[in-house]
Amino acid sequence: MINHEYVNRIVDLTDPSKNIIYNMSHEDAIEIVNSGDTEAIRKIDGQFALIAVEGKKIRMARSIGRPLRFFIAKLKAGPCLILAERIDTIFNYLKQEGLDDQFHPSYTRMAPAHYITTIELLGCPDPSPVYQRFFAPIRNKLRHSTIEQIGKNYIGTLYEEIKKWLKFRAKTGPIGVTFSAGIDSGSVFLLTYHALRELGESPSRLKAFTLSVDGKGEDLKQAREFLKALGMELFLEPIEIKAKDLNWKKTIKVVEDYKPLDIQAATMNLAVLEGIRSRYPDWKHIIDGDGGDENLKDYPIEENPELTIRSVLNNLMLYHEGWGVGKMKHSLTYSGGLSRGYMRTYTPADILGFDNFSPYTLENVIEIAEGIPFIKMTDWDHDKLYELKGQVVASGIKTITGMEMPVFTKRRFQHGVSNMDTFNKHFPEKEIDYRREFLAIYE
């Protein structure tokens, strides 16, 4: 017979001030999570990582924009549940308590976005968490809509989220856009500009920061062309660095992951943010376009042998959540998709003291995207799928702002800031190299 013990100690190392909740207090949001009511949790407007404790039951709920991890330590008096944003935060706490001999990074768990994660009985052995989805957008809801109607709905929702952020979070001070002039960062820049004017704020608060490594790469040229077409060149501020300053090993310590594409993107993100921070020591607010590719399913399917266009279009939020909680490919240490990969954006900004915002990752925006009838509009054609994003976003930008947004061919962020020779010299090709570097942190 197995005797289970209940959690008798909880150590919460998270920072609730990083949550952005518009329609209720933090305390009210905790009460809703505590209720376990999935429909009520979906109505929490914003981005959050929330923890509710009711006797022997602990419930966690998070959106993509806020990370949350947990770890169970064994004490003489019973188990201890430790909650934090980062793996190293948990490790440092265990060292402080003399419990680091229990630690391995693979023993930590990441709460998946869009689910209630519930822990109750803990002891020997530890029961698995129970997951309940609280965000379940209806697919193909916009099946009778035109591209123009979809664009208005999708970009209009994104615009409302940016306005809320400006009114309630980024109320004062300058605002930086990490700007490649791709569809996502370009649309966020134009909507933020438009929102500032509509709210009676000065657009001079805004800057578009574009990274260039050794003066090369296509992004800086693209950024100039984008802004020149709209008569907005004065907003551009290049951040120019030397290739020797790129350090993927340092990035792995920051991001606490080893997926090559995420580490490569995070290395460039860290570089541009370090450039901003060194130039502007007091800068706080950064906004970006992360999540836009996931929403409109705009990744080159051909580059991933695990994917087909049918798997991408047939699975709810595949790029946001991976193969899904409880599936064979679901990692115990990490969640999946952007729920995991968003650390590439969140952590570089966080460690440098920025308050970062990615409006494309919000449930209200994702909900519209999942309602797009992708199969009907593309007929399983890769090229039509990749073209659809530009059509939808440009149409929506025109409707909301009146501006004709330039649309360029998609390019990954890490490939646009330098030439490919420089990129290939500074990044390993195989995942095993990144994985070894990550594991070496705790050897």
C-alpha cells in the first residue's frame, strides 16, 4: 500500500507585478483560478501566471506571455512545492536551503499555457499533474468571411490589445519596437504609432530598433525601405554590433533551453536589447511581433521533417502548444510550441530590465487567428498558406490605419540581421551541441 503525503509547504518565487490583467484585480483573478472554472479563467483579460492554493490543492494557470515552472523537493517534514519563472531560480533556492543534491533541470516542470495545472497528492511517488484546458478557440469560425473581413477582425483585435497596453501599462516613457520590418514587427509598429495618435499621445515616444551584425544582413535595408515608403524614416534607430559579440552559449544560460532555432533567435534578440540598454539605461517598454508566425501558421513546413501541411492545418494551435499535453511527444520538463519557445523573447528582455509585450501572443488575438478557414483558403497549398499572412495583415492594417503596409518575403529574424556566412560561423548546426551546453550548466 502506498501512503501519499499532501503538500505542506509552498514556496512562491514568482513576481505577480509582471502580470497584466485589465478587467479585475490580481486577488479576484486568483479566486477564479482557485474555482477551477475554465470558462471564468478564459475571461481574465490580459497575460498572467497565476497560482491559487486551497488546502491540499494547488492550481496554476498561465498565458503564453508569462512563464511558470514548478519543482517538488523532499523535506523531512514532507514535500515542498517551489514555483518560479526560471530553472536557475529554483536551483538557487535549493542551494540556499541545502537541498541542491535533489536537483536536476529535467526534474523541473513548465506549466503549459492555456491550461489549469492542478497538483494535489504529493509524496512517494509524486502523482502527475492534472490539466484542464481553459482556452479552446473555435476553428474555422470565420469560414464565411473574406480576406478583408478577416484582416479587419484580426488586426482590429490586435489594435485593441495594443491600445489597452498603452493606456494601462506603458502609460509614460519611450516605447521601442524590435523591428525587422517583417509582417509582424511592421504591423505592430504601425498599430502602435496609430494608437499613440488616437490616444492623443506623441508618436515621438516611439522608436524602431533594428539589429545589424557587422553592417550586414537584409533587415536594416528592409527596415529603411519599409519606413521610407511611409515617410517614417525618422523613427528608425539601428543597433549595430560586431559578430564577435554574438554568444549563443551565454544565451542558453539566459533562455534555459537548447532548441537551435529558439537559441539562435534569442541570441539576436539579446544582442539588440543589450544594444538598447547600453544606449538608454532607463528604457523600460519594448513591444514586438512574436507570435504572429504561429497565429498565421507561417513557418516553412518543408524544413521540419516531423510536420506536414495536414498536421499543421488539422491540429488546434499546433505552433502555440506543440503536439499537446498528454501526447507522446509532450516533454515533461517543457511545454510545447510557443508556450515553450516564448522564453526566447521573454527572458532576454526580463534579465535586462525591460517590460516586454508581445500582443500577438494574447488569447483574444489567437482566437481570431484560429477562426480563419485555412484549409478552405489554401486548399492544402504551401505557397497559398505562406501568402495568406501578408494578405490578411496588410488588408487589416489598411482598414485600421489607412496605411499601405509594405510586405516582404518572410525571413527568420536570426537570418536577417547578418549574412549567412557570419551566421554559420557563430552557430552550431546540430541540436546536440546546444543540449550539451545547457546540461553543462548544472554539471
